Amino acid sequence: MSINLAKKYSGHVAERFKKVSRTEFAASKNYKFDGAESILVYSVDTVPLGNYVRSDTQRYGVPVDLKDSLQELKLTQDKAFCFIIDKGDDNDQMNVKGAARALRREIDEVVTDAVDKYRLEYGQRKPELSPRWTSLQSATLRSLSPTLRSS
């Protein structure tokens, strides 16, 4: 007679390590594209720094109008993803998939890399952007997941 050992499924998911965004620190979250294809944003210029002169009528320098510029930020991509978790399957699998955890996993493992890749490639096309973009670009693009590098 043989001995049949029992098998047991864990109710926990072995999550993979995730990378954090490499470009998040340099991107602004001040603007919302809800209900618009583009938004107009003001940038206020600066003036040169001068020397304070105690004996002059213009001690702080010659007054000039503070200038500004206007830039249009345009939505160029409209990405999406879709998955389902069948209630029957989920119940029969001890609810291990969990909608909130599955969404977090999708954002951490797929969306974050796609956003980083877009930001870095956009930065390469816009040399007038901050120098901190250029220092990130080559190393970060190489470190992105292989599927994103080829897309």
C-alpha cells in the first residue's frame, strides 16, 4: 500500500520585488488633464542678480517688467489595461488575486516602467528641459524591463 501525502495551497501570493519610478522626482503632479486634451501653463521668468549700490538712486538695479511665458502641455498618449477576476474562480482560489492587490501589481510592474520610458524619451526630444533629465536617461532606459525597451 502506498502513502499519499496531502497538498495544500497557500492563501498568500508570492509577490515579486518591484522597482520604483526613476523619474517621479522630476515630474510635476500639479496639472490634471481631466476633460481636456491640453492645458496652458504659465512660467514666470527671472531677472539677473545685480550688486546693491548704497550711493546710487537705483540701489537695487534698473527695474524691469517681470516677464512670463506660456506653454501648452498636450496629452499625447491615452494608455489603458484591462483584466477580469471571475468571482467563481476567485472564490475557488481562496481569493488570492484580490482586485486592489492586482491593480497595485499592474501599476508597480507595468505602468510605472511605461511612464518612466515615456518621460525619458520625451526628455531626449526636448533638450531645453532640466539637466537632471539628461543625467538619468541612458542608465534608466537600460534598466527598464526588456519588453519596454523594445516597444
